[in-house]
Amino acid sequence: MDLGLKGKWALVGGASKGLGYGCANALAREGVNVVIVARGAEALEAAAQKLRAWGTTILPVAVDITTPAGREAIWTVAGGPGKAFDIVVTNAGGPPPGDFRDWEREAWIKAVDANMLTPIELLKATADGMAERGFGRIVNITSSAVKAPIDILGLSNGARSGLTGFIAGVSRTTQLASRNVTINNLLPGAFDTDRLRGTMKGAAEKQGKSIDQVAEVRKKTIPAQRFGTAEEFGDTCAFLCSQQASYITGQNVLIDGGAYPGTY
């Protein structure tokens, strides 16, 4: 299926590895030019080299996208589209787990800044231009914890839920929806990423087990009996960005192998 994206420009956050890289790869494969962002310059450049195999323009920008200076660097990168992106995929690493009793105001502000306010700032900078041009796709990578909160991930639960509520409203404004600008959230469950492996490493040390043992127990809680891959996550993202997905907006697309047990 031709997704109708060839020649468009995308901005993808957290794109040096994991789910962000999976999204950038799927878009580049469809002929999209991509500005990829992450804080680690070395890993980001390595990702850019791989993505260029698809023959599109790949511009790595090693900045902290959660800061005003970082965002300005994206809008002014040489060879980029300025703020005239057709596709924006927001993605920031989740806050650390812990006990809510230990989180001071600073921890909450940092979580909200990264996982709620930064996506909103990116939307503010790009959505109106998308509407003027008659095409726009904004995809926020959030978490399955938005639907099924995890007690030790309170910072993430709170910040990402705030973003979800905001997107539910803004995605349905006629100024955007009627101009072919869609805004959706992708909610990953357990995917084979560094973040998941790091979580399992901590659990393994605490339980006196190997990481493989912890992983097998975790897989058994998932009806699909496996972890997701960054490639299949990226494919879902690319579809939501496609011309064919123009009637899908304001949705929370859960990708978790059936782990969430609810009907709605």
C-alpha cells in the first residue's frame, strides 16, 4: 500500500533507538524526509546513517527537545523545513519509577515538562501551518499506562494522562480536523526496548533472578506471549500518518499484544 507520504517532512523525537527509531525508519521507508532528534549525538548519528539507506533526507539534531533552545535548534537546522513539518511524532523518555511520597515538586515539573508540555509546544509551533497547507499528522507516543496505570509510574501516569486529556479536545477542533490535520496518541505496552530491559534488570536484581527469567514471566502476562518490536510499532505510526488515515483523529491506539483486559 502506498501511504501517500513521499517527499513530506517529519519530525521524530527520541529517534536514536527504540520506538522513536522504529517510527523514523517506517516513515523514511515511505519516502519521508526526517529530522530526527535525541540528546546523544553519537547514537543519533549512527541512526541517521542507517536511515539514509532509504534514500531520503535525514537530518540529525542532537538536542534536548524539552527545552526552548532545543526546539529552536530544530526549527533552524540547515536544510530542514523550518516549522513547516507535515508530520510530527512526539516522544520523550518516561520519568523514573518510584514512590509518590518521595517525589518533590521538581520531579513533577520535570515529568510534566517532558511528557505533556513539550508535545503541546511542538503542536503549537506546527499545527496551524499544517492546516494552512491542508495536510498534517501529529502522533504522540504515550503509554499503555494511560489506560491501565502502574502504581510505581505515577509521574508518567499523571503527565501522560494530562496530555491525553488535552489532545482529546484540541484534536476535535474544526480548525484542524476539517483541514486534514489529525492528532492521535500511540500507547505502547511491553516492547523490546532499552527502557523495558532496564526495568527488567532492576526487577531481576531485586528478585535474585536472571533477566531472561523475568522476561519469560512478563511475556506470559501478555496474550500474544511476546514483546512487541520497534518495527511493528513504527508501521502503525506510519499508517496513522498516511493519507488513508485522514478520518482517524483524537484516538488512543493501544498496541500491547492484548495485555489490557478492558472492553473499552
